[in-house]
Amino acid sequence: MGLNKFDLLVVLAYLLGVTLFGLRFRNHDRSLKDYFLADKSIPWWAISLSIVAAETSTLTIISVPGLAYEKDFRFLQLVLGYLVGRAIVCWLLIPQYFRGELVTAYQLIHRRFGPKLRLLTAGLFLVTRAAAEGVRVFAVAIVVAIALGSLLSGVGDFGRDVAAIAIVSLLTLIYTFEGGMTAVIWTDVLQLAIYLSGTLIGLFTIVHQLPGGWSTIHSTAAAANKFRIFDFSMDFYTTYTFWSGLVGGAFLTTATHGTDQLIVQRLLAAKTERQSKIALMMSGLAVFAQFWLFLLLGAMLFAFYKQFPPLSPFGPTDRIFPSFVVTQMPHGTSGLLISAILAAAMSNLSAALNSLSSTTIVDFYSRWRPQSCEAHRVRLSRIATLGWAAALFVLAIVARHGGRVLEVGLSIASVAYGSLLGVFLLGVLTERASERGAMLGMLIGLVLNLYWWRFTHVPFPWYVPLGSIATFAVGYAASVLLPRFAVSQAPED
């Protein structure tokens, strides 16, 4: 079927509409707290929905249905670990963040250890978040290639990818640049509603188009064991088992939601510590429901294409849902669903831009130029947002040569999260760990995770547990056993 002009008008209306909506929150921020933490004026439920939107990207929407289409629901085991990880963050890290006027996660590291480790952890965040985000932004090109393939037949793959990434990046940059965290959070809420509505429309469309409706879907998917959730096998090299999901998911979420500025920034924007905890735990329930919905969509697509086989192979499973939207959905509705997928991309990108900018200014520039006034720092924050938008654009082009986008993105992030989480655990669980010892542990944990990622078949859910344990063990042992690593605790920032 393909998209027609009406579909393209729907997509265009969405892109312009969400940009104008974000610009409603433009203001002349007086301080970094205003620009990066929305002056702590956002209600908990909006922060909760923003957290869900921030950890959901285009690659989530197109890759998770592909997992169920190709395999089953075992990915949900990882999401169970996400719930455990959120509880750990509420108990262990959020109270630490609300002791003092913090803007970034890495100010906590300075307070406990010192400036060198703060710069190291903040720098590692900038590098790995930018690399992982490049993969996520590239997922936009996959969608646009399928949606506009017939209209861009005379344009080469590279030119088409560049145009798709540039358009979404530019529009997201406009409202993030102007409105800061306030614009980011409220556009997140709007975009979450759009992409979830689009997913539900996709589900109802499949039920309507298949003869027999839900009964046909259930019998076909069940016969292929698509609804299988639990795998209690002890195979260390199987990516999704109950044990890798529970342990790996818990460690991963403790790292992503407790040490990654992209999420911590939202937690710090809450009015109180209690509201921050409520927002985080409620987001866990919403994320579980959301991933179940995406996996159900994949199982339903499997049943649909069993009845109506595609004319040509899809290639990577990332292409299945976008292909269904373009070829099977009624005109207008297909444009809405493409808009929904782009909504997730813009939501995640705006979150990344704001967190990368805040870390750059607060953890680096402010340390370098402590005498600079607040208004000057706010102006530089906007310039940093612009610079990171350009950097992510380049990284997204480089990411064209990656594999399945969901697992590539999670793998890149997990490599660094292990050492980051290990350092934070050293800081909050021990008193004897020193800055030098923690730095050595962080280096060892990062090198080990790089080795497991590039030279072994260890699946990505284990990277964070293994890296965290290695960082913690080496950092603590070096602090206690090696005299030259035993230094006094850092003064307050």
C-alpha cells in the first residue's frame, strides 16, 4: 500500500505540532536549576511518565516486537529485574541525591571521593551515552526508509538516512534548546500518549484484519510457543533467562536509573524525595505494561504473517512493525503510527540532549570556570545542547553499520554501566574506599566489560553485574590493602 500524501501530512502535522508544543515552555531561565531541573516544580506523575518515555526509544518500539516475532516473551524476564533495580535505587541512592542541592549524579561522587573521580565518571557517561544514543537516533532512519521508500526512490540510502536523522534531530533540538527540562518533561508526556495510542491502534488493526480475530491470533502464537515468558535454565550464554533477567535487569536498572544523568536528572526534578521515589516505582509498573504490549504486538504480527505471508523477506526483525504499518494500515492511520514511532525517537533524543548538556556544564565547565555567573552558565548550557545535537547526528550516521539496534544499544550502555555502578556502590556502601582505589577499580571493571563484549559470547545482561562486582572488589581491595591508594575522603563540594 505505502504512505500517500495524507499520511505524510499527518506525519508533518505531528512533527510541527510537537515542536510548537515544546516551544510553549520557552522561558528566560535564571539558573541552572531552572533550566536543568525545571525549578523542581513538576508533579510526580509527569516525572514518572517522562522516565518511561526517556527509556523508550524508536529502537524499543521497532525491536521489541521483532523479538517476540522471532522468539517469544522471554525479554520480560529482564523487565522483572527492572522493577527490582528501581526498588534498590529508591532505597540506596535517591536519599543520597536529596542531601544537598545537586544537579547531576556525579556531584555525589565528588562529595564522597573528590574531583578527579567525578570528572572520570561524568566523562564516561558522556562518551557512552552519546555512543548508545547514536544507535537510538539511527533507528529513525530505519523507519523513514520504510515509510518513504517509494517517495525517495531516487535518493541513495546514505542521503535518505542523513535527511531523516537531520529532520528529527533539528526539530527536537529547537524545543530542548529553548525550554530546557520543563519542555522535555511535558513533551515526553505528550509523546508517550501518542506512541502508546499508536501501538494500541496497531493491535486493534491486526485483530480486525485477521479472520477469526483474537482466537486465531492466540491459537497461532500459542502453537509456536510465542507466549513463553520464563526460562529457568542455568545456561550462562543464553541471553534471556530468569536468572540473567532478574540479576542482570536489576543491576542494569540500578545503574541506568541511579547513576545515569539521563534518569537521575528527572528524579532530582521532583519536589521532594518521597515524590521522586513514587515517580520511579510507578514508572516501573508502566514500563512492564508497555513492554508486554510491544511483545504482544510482535506475537500478533507473527500470527498475521502466518496467514498472509509477506511477498519478500523482511530482513532484520527491526523492519517488521514499520513494514506492517506502511503496507497494511489504512491511510491516515499509518501516518499516525509512523508519527507515534517518531514520537519515541524525539522523546528519547530530547532527554539525551538535556542530560549531556547538564553534565558538560555542571561537571566540567563549572569546575573549570567556578567564577562564571549563573546567567552565563545558562547561555552556555544552550550552546552545549546545540553541540551535542551535532555530535549525536554524526554518531547516528556512524551507527548505520551496527546490528540489531536494540541489543547493540543495550550492549554499548551496559559496558560502561558496570564500572559506573561499582563506583557508586563503593561510595554509598563503604567508608574505607578511597578515590584512587575507586579509580583503579573502575578502570579494571571497564576493561573486563570491554573484553567480555568484544571477545566472548557473554550476553549483555551480565555485563553490568560482572563489571560492578569487579569494580567494587578491586576498588575496595586497593583502598584497604595498598597504602598508596589509601587517601583521605574528599571534602564537601
